[in-house]
Amino acid sequence: MATEESPQVTRRATRSYSASNTAIESTNLPESYKPTINDLGFRQQPLRLEDLLSSFPGRRSQILELLRLLGPLNSPMFPILVYGGPSTGKTSVTLQVFRHLNRPFIYSSCITCYSPRILFESILNQLLFHRKDSGHSYSSVKRCERPSDFVNYLREALENVLTNLKGNSGKVSSKMSGRPDGTMVYLVFDNLERIRDWDKSSTILPFLFNLNDILKMPEVGLIFISNTSPDTYYLNIGYVEPIPLYFPDYTEGDLRHIFMANQTNSRLYASFLDVVLRPFCRVTRQVDELAAAFSSLFKKYSEPLSDKEVAPNEEMKRRLFSHIRPHIASALNETFQVRSQPLLKAETNEETKKTNSSRMLGIREDFDKIDFHMSTSAKYLLISAFLASRNPATLDASLFDSTGVSDSRKRKRKASEKSMDQKEMAEQELLMKGPGTFPLERLLAIFQCITSLAEDSLDEEESHELTVEGGSRGLMSDVLLQLSSLCNANFIIKGGSCPLEGSTRYRTAVSEDLALKVARSLKFPLSKYLYRR
Amino acid sequence: MGREKEKEKPSEKALNLLRSRLSDPNFIFRPLSDSPDSNYSKLKFIISTSVTEACNNSILLLGPRGSGKVAVLELVLSDLLQQYPEAISVIRLNGLLHSDDNCALKEIARQLCMEHQLLFSKVASFDDNSQFMIAMLRECGLAHKTIIFVLDEFDFFAQGKQRLLYSLLDAMQSVNSQAVVIGVSCRLDVDQLLEKRVRSRFSHRKLLFLSPSKEDTERFMEHILSLPMDSSLPHNYAAEFNGRLKKILSDERFKELIDTYLSFNFTIGHLVRFLFQAVSYMDLNAGFLSLGNFKTALSSNQRQLKLESIRDCSVLELYMMVCMKRLEVKEQTSYNFYSVMTEYKSIHDSFQTSDYYAANVCLRAFEHLLQCQLISFIDNKGHNQSVEFRPVKLLISSAELHQGLKSYQQCPAILLKLMDR
């Protein structure tokens, strides 16, 4: 992967990436690497308890409870369900606890394993020490689609692994040889809530929750990790619930500890957190969202300082606070926005040239620019789709007549109370119903009207120049291809078919802000065409 | 470098012992099955008479989940296998896995092949497998060998056309076969689900598994948690452990605790899970069980889940929920994101709150609420509408929301005022 210059973008290691043992040692393992039983445990240095507790601030009681429920070596356990909001540390705590205990485990996440077959095969691959490589054209060791086959294969594979482990436990102490401890195998199922959206969820969820009873092997421990609480799993048949372990969201004090870790200039960052932590916590308390918002804000905060290593005193803190204050409100409204690459690069280039005052203008300008590329015909198509969804079909004739834009100003009458009520009801209805659907022909008709208008204005400006290409031909080509790309990008949604005619209908999915931005980039007067009740 | 083997503390050994006991269904249900009129004895009698007298039989074991149906069955089967080693072969099917007829017959054929050391072919068709099964039944009948079919989660087999049940029961009607069909289910009315032709071939024997009486429960707890005196544990440690345990079990507060737990989850399976949790919380340094362990286990089972979810929300999400509550109070039955936003704006205009954020931030808060299942879409069919326009409903009552707001740290006073209106 090409190295990136912009310092803001750091690649967060995904969980399966850090859980897989291959990633830890070096960048690339040779293709012919054959996994062995040692791969069932973490292959890094084992972790002491104090290190484990200190690397997860605010999670002390949960870690201790998890350790107690897992129990001493070779002690059977009941299934556990670890649940809590997103980004509260459930997966990382579970994995690091297994690293501390140095016991063999199999990890599978229901995000990467998005169907039952992939889930079963991934578990079997790990248990049978099979790695997908180009030699077998990336196939799994066994084809397994149904739960009945899975149980049979799982039993066989587990017997093999357990005899292997039992044989090892009699030999040299495992701390020296890097082998995992004990004679039990633990299965960790992450992101369990995704299974609810699968087609086969009504058979797979009861199967997983009853897996302990079906297998009847005390040497297997089951741990489920879920983003939603246990009462969101409704099953008809009932089951003895797994033991719940709750991870509450972090408090503000814990968030402060988390963000203060690994900071080079801790006093400066502490004063920064004093300013921004409280207002941002009112919006969200998730660590990943706050981290993204804070990283860019911290750069702005430490701008006036020439020396980034200095510890600020009171007067400096006040200056920095007054510098950052106007930016906080706008940053709050952009909390969840992830800036795309070209815009970030443009910003870093522009900032070196602009002065302080125009930098404020620069921020406002960015709001008006769209930060992705679209061809001109795609932009016109998007605008036509927006108009088609927004305006009722009967208005098309008057808005788009051949003489150009008609003046749609009606005589303003004083609105009576009844009509105001009706207007309110109509507005509410519009809010509830959302954008309307339109057939393909209407979209193309509007598109042709708009683009012909655009060429007219283009021709007026450059009438002396002979445009060889002919604007209309350039814009009309491949319209259907553009339409399908817009559908795939979710700008236009393909709805159900009209019951009378049988043709498919489309619906726009962009907000008015985005449509206005696109229109502004084309210098198209969108507001004149919008129907306002 | 010599091996360093830590001397296992007696408390650790005791913990291991108790945990393995609690995870072993055989150990749990054997003492409960000692009396002559228990289900164990009845079941054993029925099966052993079918084996010795070479007749067919069918029986249903019914009871709530965790009452030990399969555990008692396994005890009976293991005893009978010891008694008549050559005369019994057991086929186990599970409704969760094998409710499809093809699957079930394949599994039956596979298990029969494994028992009798025959080669099993994975590509055999449905007809091949069923003919194989009928042939095996006849052969075993001629050899005076009983095949016992255990059908776990019987209600799943009673869905659909019940082909498997019919073919099994029909095959039993022929003179030569010797088979016992045992159905295990949590639904007490599962025999009503059977078709007429299946029901007529089914003998209506049912064994009900009910929860044991209070004295039995107490005796059971004492038996299962006491350390044995003659094991490798030091004698005085075990004696003191048992003494303290007796004191806890006779404590009034403990009895209240157990009553509270059992009023919600009254089967042995649930009780064992509770005891497992309590035992895991045992303090290894002190080495003895305490009443606090049981209290912690009870409180971890009595969570108020929606309240926890509300406490995990941020202030903006609380605002959105209060807006939805107000919309409901105004008799607007269906609302979507944009109607909630208009309500939010009107609150901001009338009260001048400091928490007014842009639409994209609120949309993210809205999606977070959807993820926690505090609100949900009204129907699942509207996939061709974006998230902002689909109608949603609140999944918590106003009382729960009120309670959640009160227990929320630093809840803005305005929200409480709005809820009180």
C-alpha cells in the first residue's frame, strides 16, 4: 500500500487483523506457511495482570469478572455473553484476556463471516489448521453449509485438537515453548447482532445459543460478544441464557484517561481536553468518533504555539482557549464527518498561503464544495432526479416549457388561516412520505430540457466559438450507464415497479443541501425550479 | 532450568471441583432420581421392558427447559447399556439440526453405519437412506436388538409434513422391528401438533418433568456444594468449608435470595447456572463461599436492560427520545426522522437550549438509537426509502424513559420538565 503523506490518516488495525497471529510477527508470511497448534493461542509475549488492567482504564471490574467466569486452567464453564455499546472495548478486552491467560481460542466475527457457510468454514479452517492459499485456489478445508454437518465436523476437529493439547500438557512447560496452556478450547463469536439480519437467523441463532447443549463437551467454552443487550435476541424456543457481562459506556473521567495515553505533550493535551471534552460528550461518548473529531481540532488548538513541546501556563491556556472557541461550535456540527483525501490535501496546500481572516472564509467555502468527483452529465442527471422527486408531475409542463424558465411567481394573496393549516398538514405529509417516485421517461425528459437549456446558455456565451463536440451529444451519451452508476452509489434508489404499467420507478436519495451544492457547481439555478407549496 | 510447578492452593482445587460438578449434568441429576417414583425409574422401567420383551414403544418427555429431561434420559441409557451391552443401539437426532427430512435420514444412516462399522456414503439419496433404515430395523429386530431413537426438540420434527415421524412410526408397526422412539420437548402440548395418522401410531405415554419441591431443592444445593471429605483436599479445610456453607444455607437472607431467583427461573438448569456464577465469584484468597457471592450473582441476573441502554446514551440522543415521546403524546402515531427534527427545532426555539446541533449529527444519533434497539422501524419492507424517511416507533414506555432520565447523571433539567408535561 502506498505511503500517505497526510499525517491525519492513520490506519486503524481492524480486529480480525490484530487477532490473526500472522499479522503480529512480520508483514508477510510466506505462502507455504502451515498453521499449527501454537497458532491457537496468541503468539506475542504473555501479558501480566497489572499490564492488562492498566491498558484498559475504567474496565477493571469487567476484566476481573471475565477472569473469574473463565476460571482456572481446565475448568469447564457456562457460555458467556459480553454485551455493551459499540467501541467500549469488548473485543479487545476479551482478546487481551486470552493473551494474558495464554489459552487456545478460535475467533470468528460475524461481520467478516456474513453467512452461515462462511462462519462454519472459518471455524473449521482454524481448528484443522488450514490456511487458504493459492495452491488450493483459496478453498476451505471442508464444505459445510448446514448446522448438522457443522456439528459433526466440529466434533471431529475438536477431538483432534484436544488430544493434541492433552499430549502437549504433559511435556515441557508451555511458557518456554510458546504453546498455549491447558486442555480446553474456547470459541469466541464476535458481533453476534449481525446474525439477526441474516436470512437464516431463525435457525442459526437458536443453534448457536444451544450449541453448548448440543455438543455436550465440557472442554469447549463459548463466548459471545454483542453490541446489543440480551433482550434483543427473541427466540421462540427459549434457551438457558448465557451468563451476561455488561460493558457500560465510558464515563468522562475514563475518556480523559484514554485520550491522555500516548500523548507526547501531556500538559498541553490535558488543557485541550479540559476545553473540548465536555461539549463533545454531550453529542457522543464513543471513543472512535471522538478520536476522529479531536485529532483535527487539536491541530487547530496548537496552531498559535511556535514550540509544541512547551507546557502551557494559565495565560497561555486562556489565549489558546479564545483561539479555539469559535471553531468548537462548527466542529460540533461536523463531529461525524470524515474528510475525504483530496479535500484534506487541498487544505494543507491552501493554509500555507492564506492569512488568518480568509481562513475563516475558507472554512465556509468548503461547506459549499462537494468533495467527490462527478461528471457533468451525472450532475445534471442528479439534479433532474431531484426535481422529478420533488415536484409533482403535473407541474413539469409549465416549468420546463420550450421558451425557457417561466416565471413561477404567483400573485401573492394573504394566506387565510385555513390555508395555513392546510399548508402545515401538507408539509407534514411531505415530511412523512419523503421524496416521490418517478418513471424513467420523466427523468429523461427533464434531463433533456435542462441540458438543452444549459447548452443554450453556453452557446450564448461562446457564440463565436464553434464547439466541435456539440454539447448535447456529449451530455446525452451513456445516460443510462450514468443512471445505473448513480443507483449503485445510492444517489438514486430503484423502487418497486408501478402496478399499472409495470415499469420500474426511481426515487432520489439525496438531501436538498447536496442537490444545491451540485447545482451551484454547475451554475444551475435550482431554486427557480423547485416547487414550493 | 527446572520446571516450576505452583502448588495448587486448596481453594483453587475446591473451585475447580465445584465448577466441574456444576457443569456435569450426570452428577446433578443422579441424586434427584433416586426415589422409586421418580421419572428416572419410570423411564428405566419402560425402556427395559421394551428391550426384554422385544416390543415397540414410544414415549414423550415433556418439561420446561432446564428440568433435566435429556440428562435423566442419558442416565437411563448409560445404565441400560451397562446392563444389556449387546441388545441396544442408540440413534440421536436433534430438531434444531435435523428437522429437514433428508438431513434426518442421512444422519440416521450415518449413525447406524458408525455403530455397526459399515461404510457410509455421503451421496446416498433420500430413498436409499430410508430403505437402508427399514432394512436395518428388520435386521436388528431379527437379531433381538432394540434401536432407541432419541428425538430432541421434538416440536421441530412436528413441523411441516412430518414425513420422518410417519416413516419411523410406520416402520415400527411391522412385526419384526424392535424400536423405541423417545421424543423430548419443551412444549407441553406437542402431541396436539401431530397429524392424525402419526398420532394414531403414537402411544400416548407422557412423562412430565416438574421442578422439585423446596426441601428437595435445599437438600440438592447442600449436596452439590459440599466438598467431599475423602478427596485430595486437606481435611480441616473441607470441614470448615462445609460448615460455613451450612451456615449460609440456613441463613434467612439466603433463603429469600433463592426464593427471588427461583420465582423467575424455576428449573434445576437455571439454579445450577446461578450456583455456577456464585461459585466463580468465590474469593480465592479467603477460600470460602460467602453470602456476598450469591448476592452478586443475583444482581447480575436482575439487570434492567433498557435502563442501562438509556444510561449509555448521550445527551443528544436523550433529546431525540424526548421529542419522540412528545410526538406520541400529541397523537401523532407515526413519525420519522424529519418530524422528530421539526419537534427538536421547536423545542429549541421555545426554550433556547444550548444543545442544538445540525441535521447530520442528529442523524448519526438517530442511527445509534436504532442500533441499540431503543427505537425501531415500523416495518421491514421499506428498503427503498432512505433512513430519514422511514417511520419509526419507540421501544420503551414513558415510565421507563422517565426513570432513565432521572437516573442519568447530569441530565439537562429541561428534559425532565418536558417529560413531566
